[in-house]
Amino acid sequence: MAESAPPRNRMVEVQLAGRGIRDRRVLDAMAEVPRERFVESGFEEFAYEDCALPIANAQTISQPYIVALMSEAAELKPADKVLEVGTGSGYAAAVASRLAGTVHTVERHEDLARIAAQRLAALGYDNCIVHTGDGTRGLPQEAPFDAILVAAGGPTVPDVLKAQLAVGGRLVIPVGDFENEQSLLRITRLSETKYAEETFGAVRFVPLIGEHGWAEDGTRSASNHVPGRTRFRSLPEMIGAAIEPLPDFDDPTFGGFLDRFAQSRVVLLGEASHGTSEFYQARAAITRHLIEKHGFKIVAVEADWPDAAAVDRYVRHRTSRGTRERPFERFPTWMWRNKDVAAFVEWMRKHNDAKPASERAGFYGLDIYNMRSSIAAVLASSTRWIPTPRR
Ligand code: SAH
């Protein structure tokens, strides 16, 4: 489809080559396969965004970057015989079919398999054969394979799939203890009995459901059953897994902890308490570090713009407009009228004192809840605004 070539080429350049996909054959295959033909109707305009998209049966068409990463990791060669588990839309199988000799792809949902087969046939990709069934068992009648690509995440690497690799063959598979959290692994068969394992980082796939994957109810299924284990994590478990304790402010590691944000343009600081002294102190310490060490110049807060503007004038040593209203008089006053914020504001003023005006860090409110003051401030500023005439 000629009209989709520019966005597809842009995707290849920006999302794939730009993020480290180097294999020229993979990039060419991704530039060749029309992804818009594999998305659900209505989603065509998103076909070249780098994201997974919903397809029928609560499944997804994989994100282009992941398809490219898996194809590259599998090192597909023109004469290779490939097995894909999890046909879904058929897109990744289509890409593999441009890189390999034959692709067998297995899907457990019959209707997805049928539609994918139609799409692949319509594009003339006739070296791609779609099967319906449980792909965790592989496809013994077609084995051995030079490469096996698994497009859904299971709790372990199924031995059955390893056994269906040719010597020298590569199995690329996401594996993890929980739904939505896996590592992408490449298992290479070195000999009849030896395998090497490498990891390609964290990924997120839909669950691999079958005899050697998860059971429908989220428990591990027959071949790797562990009583009480499911692929679902509770909310506290998810928080527990993601959390990193913040060092004390005077701990020498405190700054190092934040240096990872040095190159960021925007750092979001959030909390759930809406007001504890500990949080306000931590927020101030983090912000001070980002301003002082990494040159951040805008503190944008969830507060009324005209009220924050009064603080901004103070910290940037600008003249007051002499409004009669005292800032931060409205609910919830404690969020900004407190000792910790006052100390931070004093620090900003002092920090700015030594700097030229253009280098000073400012304090800005993002909200206009305080409608009356906001309207007054807009009107006051618009009297000084001279519009450029339009021609
Ligand atoms: N490669 C696909 C992405 C598919 S999402 C694409 O590019 O569109 C993963 C697919 O794996 C889903 O369609 C899901 O139904 C399927 N699946 C999950 N477990 C499976 C199994 N045991 N056998 C075959 N397919 C399976």
C-alpha cells in the first residue's frame, strides 16, 4: 500500500533503527509488511505507532519494536524453518516469513487463526502456514526447527519446545513468574543435550496458556504445577516489586540516586498522602538537587497559577504587582502554606540571588481553580499583550 509507506519507513527509522535494531534484513522486512492490514478495523491510523494494539479474543498484535527485537534475536536466515507460537493477528508471522524459508504458526483461538490465515493468503505470503492448537506442545510433526518464536509469556521454558530445536537452533521466549512481567530469553541449542541461555531484558506479553504454560485460571498448568502459585500479583506485591527506598537526604548516596534523572526534561514528583511533612521535605530535597546539580529551572506545582506567581516573583526577585490578595488562602491551604514549603521557597530565593535573571529557577502553578484571581490575573496580563496582526 503506497500511502502507508512513509509512516512505515518512519517507524523503521525512528522506533526500530533508532532504538538499536541493527539487522538490515529485519529492518527491510518490517518496512515491507503492511502492519495496517493486521490491525482491527478502526485502528489503522495507529498501525505505525510503537505500541501493541487490541485484537479479538482479548489478545494483542505485538508492538513493532518487540517483533523486530525477537526476529533479530532469532537470527532468521533465508532457508530456515520457523515455528511461531501465538499467531494472534499474523503480523509477526508475516515478518518472519519475509526472513525465513517456511513459517509454521500456531494459535489456540480458532477464529484468530482463521483470520490471520486469510490475511497472510491475501498478501501472498504462502510460505506461512497457520495451525490451530496448543503451541506449548510445539509442532512435533514439523520439527526440528531452526528457530522458535513464542509470542506469549509462560512461567518456564517448555522442555518440549527446546527438544524441537535443531542443533544450532534458537528459541526466543518471554518467561516470568507473573502476568505482564517477563524477561525475553534466547535459548540456543548447542548440541543434543546442551543449551545456552541469554536474556534480552524486560518485556510484557499476554499469557501463554496451555499444557506447558499457564492454566486458564492463572495457576501453573499440568507440566509445571506449583500449588498456590498464580500468574497474578496483588497490588501490594506489584508496589513491593517496583519500589526503591529513597536514601536519607544527608546520605552520600542521595544525590547519586537522583543522577539518573540528569538528562530528563521533565521529572514528575508525586505522592499519595496529599500532605505530610516527610513528603514535603523529601520533595524539596529532590527538587533542590535537580535545580542545583542538574540545572532544572522550572518548578511546576499543582497549585493555582496566580497564587504560585506571587511565590515566583519572590524567588526570582521580581517586583510585586501589588495585588491585594494574599496567596494560598483557599482550600487546601496546608499544601503550600506550611513550614517545609516556606523553607524551600527561601532556599530558591537564595539560590537565585547569585544568578543572572535568565538562569533563575521559577515557581509556577499549573491550576486555575482560583477562578476569580485567575481571571483577574489574565485580564491584568492581557492589557500588556500586543497581538501581532494576521495577514
Ligand atoms: N505474534 C502476534 C501477537 C500475538 S499475542 C502478532 O503479531 O499479532 C499472543 C497470542 O498467543 C494470542 O493470540 C494468544 O491467543 C496466543 N496464545 C497464547 N497461548 C497460546 C498457546 N498455548 N498456543 C498457541 N497460541 C497461544
